[in-house]
Amino acid sequence: MISSGASPHLIDLAIYEEVLKHLPLESVPAGSHHAVQNVAYRKLRSLGSDEDRVEIQHWKVHFDKFCRATGYLVVGLEHLEMKCNSAALPYLVKAWDVNSQLVFSESQAGRAAEGVLAEARHYCLKSVNSEALRLFISLSADNVDKAMDLIHNLIIPCLPKLETSSLQSDHAAKENVMETWCALLSGDNLGAGRQQRLQEVLEKMLDVSAIRNEIRDAPIAGDLLSDLFQRYKEIIAKLHYK
């Protein structure tokens, strides 16, 4: 709240509320706990209006989204550091999606590490796209199926958001994907089967507005937040994907 520009009054009320949740009642007789808490909460209500409490709730929702965005980012970066690019991409996209929903100040302090997130998703998308291409042009039918899985479940779902992004680097990432697959049209060694599947892929990529694919699910552990900051510091220190 402080870094995102909340008023000092709201910050004070939020601190009081958190303190009340953890009142040291050990020295209070057990039968008096409820009475003491009631007095404390009446005092809290006298310090702020209903509008203040609604605004504090808004900041709590904002903070929860911030934590989830950062959690997705951390897990995605951890997969990236282990070279598990196809596992990393859904987390990076989910982090991007949640991060874009956040209300933020002019300093953008209320968002997760946006520069790190953008660079990571571009690198990861490029890596997954390269792997899909490698599989697609191989001589194995099984590999072509694996390439189609990557394309339809990971790559294509990213394109609408890349196209509507305000970042030029996102537009460039989308163009890189398109150019990779369009370049195959000039080849004559794909065979009729792969040519047909390539045409299907390009039709989807060229009509981004019609894409309804959702990227693969990215489950996140509920206990991640307990050591989120430490894990973030550790993965940023270890990651060398540039």
C-alpha cells in the first residue's frame, strides 16, 4: 500500500486491523477474549468510515493479485532455470495476465517485476517455438504430433495477448513466431500431410481474433506465499537466460 500510493490514513487503518487479528491475548483470561476483541474492533470502527473499509478491502484484493502474479512468475522462472521451457510458459503467461489486472501508481510499484516478466516470456516463447519447429520438420510422425501439441496448447494461446499488448517487444515476439512458420511455405520437402497441418496452423495464427485456445493450466501451491520473497531473490540470482 505504501509503495502503491495509498493514503497514510488507510495505511494506518490497515496496520491497526492486522494488529487486531494478532492481539496478544495470552495474559487475558480465556473467558474475556471475545470481550477484549469486541472493544478493539469497536475502536477500529470509530477510526474509519465504511468507505475506508471498502477501500482497504480493495487494497487487500490488489495485494492478493500481486502475490499471485509474483508466485506465477517465480514458478515460471524456476522452470526456466531448469530448461523446462514448455512447463515455464504457462506460468509466465498467467503471471502476465494477473499482473495486467493490477491497479498501479504512475511508478508502477503495484505490479510484479514487469521488465523481468516481459524478458522471460519472450525468451521462453521463442524457445518453445524453436522446439516446435525442430519437431515439426523432423521425419517422425510422433514428433509432428508433439509439435502440434506445443503450437495449439502453448504458442497460439499467447498470440492474442501479444497482439493487443502496449509493448513493442511483444509485437516483435508475435512477428517472430509468424515468420518462423510462414518461412516453411517456401519449402517443398514437407510432404502433403505436414503441408496441410502447416496451413491449418497459419490460418489460426493469421486470424488472432478467432483464437479461443486457453493456455495449459498452471497450478500453484497454496504455501508458496510463505517463502515467496526468498524464492524470488534466489531465482533472480541464479537465472542466466539472456
